[in-house]
Amino acid sequence: MSGKPAVVVVDNHPEIREVLSGVLEALSYKTYRADGYAEALLQIGNPDVCAVVSDVEMEPKTGFDLLATCRHEHPQLPVILVSSYADGDMRKRALLAGAARFLAKPFSMEELNDALNECVHPVLA
């Protein structure tokens, strides 16, 4: 992989997508933005993608649907799920389904950075 590693940011709210992308770019990642499942799948195929950060609540397919597809088609690609409606059951379900991490919104830049450091950098090593 040459250049900066890239993260696919998936959220159906454009303003959240932009904020998350800005945070990731400040953390020295390149970003690809997707407004949902179908667009995310197109972006995940880019060779510089090292992780996916996806909202859970999207329609018609959810972040859990995207996670399942990633686990099947890109099993080594870390997926971090995020949600405003997080509870213990959702966190448990996400981790059991293969999410690298689960973050409840709102989360800090440091929490996102820690999650990426934990799940991405071992993959890049």
C-alpha cells in the first residue's frame, strides 16, 4: 500500500459523514465517503482501504448488513460500528458478529483514534 491508509466512512447523514471524515483526515487517514451499504461496497474495493467506520442505523440495509458482507468478502478488513442508539445488547451483537470495535455516539476523536490504532495498525504491520 502506498500513501496514506484509507478508511471508508459510512453514514446516511451527510453532516456526520463530513465530521467523521474530517476527524479521520486530521488523524492522517485518507477517507472514502459512502451514504449507505451499496456505495460502501464500491469504496471497500479500493486497494488502500484499511478499515470501515459505519453507522448501524441505515436504510434499507444496516451497518450490521455491511458488517456481514465485509466478514464474508473481506474477512481481514476491520469494521468499526457506531450508533447513537447504543446499548449493551447492540454492542454485544456487533462484537459477536465480527466488528473490530463498537463506539457509542457521541465519541471523542481519541476514542476513534484508539479504536483504529487497535484494529488497523496490526493489519498494516
